[in-house]
Amino acid sequence: MRKLVLSIGLLCLSGCAVTGSREATTVAYDFGPSVDGLQHTAAGPRLSSTIVVESVTAPAWMDNSGMYYRLAYQNPASPQRYAESRWVMSPAALLTARLRASIAHGREGMFVPTGNDASHEYSLAIELDEFDQIFDQADRSRVLVAARATLRGSDRSRRERVFVIEGPAPTPDAAGGARALSQASDELVSRIIDWAGGAQSDAPLEQAASMRPTAAKVR
């Protein structure tokens, strides 16, 4: 009986060790330091008016911390989730933080109003449509980030633009996808801010415009 109890105890400890090791292997990613992105946007057109940046929205299935990929050579319509890799928060939340930080710190004469401040002249809304790592082959992948930006003025003016950023992943795994998606996101943020800065001087504001896919450079 004593041997049986000892064996059961060892099995429980073994199970705990296995569970702990599995949890320890989960890797969480964010977009990394934003220094490069801020330096890039600082050279673009300035936003001459106050602007409130709304939280980035995303489809329900994407609105979580999971890292997703697609096997284009097998079933591109079925997004798969990495088992041991994730974002520190949802891609939409990461983009919101990056965009607000870039606007608040990367340009003069710009800030992000807080609370119910109604003094802003423009509001910027972003809808994230695609945020994928796509495997064209088992040993080769690329990333795709697509979003729709809407700039609304206090005078009821409205302008929209679709941004699509694509680029190769340096390695065909979660780490390579995270790196490429981070750089594609910085490129997206930079282009949105540059576009919003130029849109303020346009008269009248266009109803809609699109941007061709742009390859994001992965260093």
C-alpha cells in the first residue's frame, strides 16, 4: 500500500512538472521598441490640428492575443493558431498603443485628447481587416496587414483610405511572423499618420481612396 501511495505521488509531481514546462515554453511577443517608427514618421507632414485616436477595432475572431497563420498551399480559408506563441495583447490593442504613442511623441503640434474632451477637430478610426502570417510553402511565409482608416472632421467631413502592407517573414515560424508583423505594423502606422497629416490640408476631403500593397522591409 505504501508503494502504491508513493507511486501515485510521483506521478502527480511528474504531471505538475510537465504542465509547468508547457506553460514555460509559451512565448509572448509585442511590437518591440518604437524608436525606428518614430524617427521615420517625424519627417512626414505634421498634423496641424488636434486629433483623437479611437481604439483600433478588429473582427471578433482576431480580437484576442492569439497568433494566427494560414497555410495557403493547403487551406487558406482556415486560420490556424500557434499553440506556444501569442501576443501580449490583441493586435488591435497593440496597434492602438503604437499609433497613439507615435502621434503623441513623434510630431509637434499633435496630441491625443483624453476623456470626453470635445475640443478636437478630427477623429481617427482604424478597422483592422487582416493581420496574418501566410505560408505559401512549408518553408516560406509572408505577412499581410490590411486596415481601413477613417478621418472625420468636426465639420462632418470624412475621408477614408485602405492600407495594405505585405512583406516576407525572415523565418517560417512564429518568431519570424512576429518580427515581420511588427515591422509591417510600424509601416502601417507611419503611412496612416502621413496620410492623416496630408488629409487635413485637402479641400474638400475625399470620400474614399485606396493604397496599393506595399512591401514592408524586414531587417
